[in-house]
Amino acid sequence: MGEGGRVGRVSEEFREILAEEIPRLKDPRIGFVTVTGVKVSPDLRHAWVYYTAMGDERERRASAAALRSAGPHLRRVIGSQVRLKVLPDLAFEEDDTDQTAERIETLIRRIHEDERG
């Protein structure tokens, strides 16, 4: 397996570690957060953590702020479980795939209703 295979394995390992560790965080701002994926740069210096958060806009923003502030702790946790020369910087990005899919389904439903009526 080439470098792409290694990056994929590292990404998946980070996802598993973060999925276990985030619910353990004691920050009350973190609501129900699910890690949906991790993308690691080819040089393994940056990792983008994609997640979904339940709640309204205010609660999701609070979860995002809590994840950013927990970044250094989560990075240390990764470092204690994965042997790498350099630990990547973590960036958290809300995964809005579900919201986008729901909007598309609504639009398609409206088109079909317009065609019928």
C-alpha cells in the first residue's frame, strides 16, 4: 500500500479515537456530537475532523466552540495512542451532509407536487 493507504489508515484511527474520547469530555457545551470522518493531509501535519451535532443553531455553535477549546487535549490523547513523529493540528468542521440531503429531498418533493398539481 502506498502513502494514500497510510493516510487512510491514520484518518480512520484518529476517527475511532476521537469518537471514543469526545463523549468523555466534561465540557457542558458539548451536546450530542458524532464524529463522521477525519481527513488527514498527506504530510500528516493537519487533520480535519468532521462531525455532526444535535440541537438548534445556538447549541451547535456551543458544541463547535467546545471542540475547538478541547483540541489540544484531544491532540494529546491521539499522541498517547498513535505513534507518529509529528502530531497533526486538529481543525473541527461541522458535517452538514444530512442537512443538505434533507434540503434536496424537500426540493424534489416540491417539484413532484408541482408536476402533479
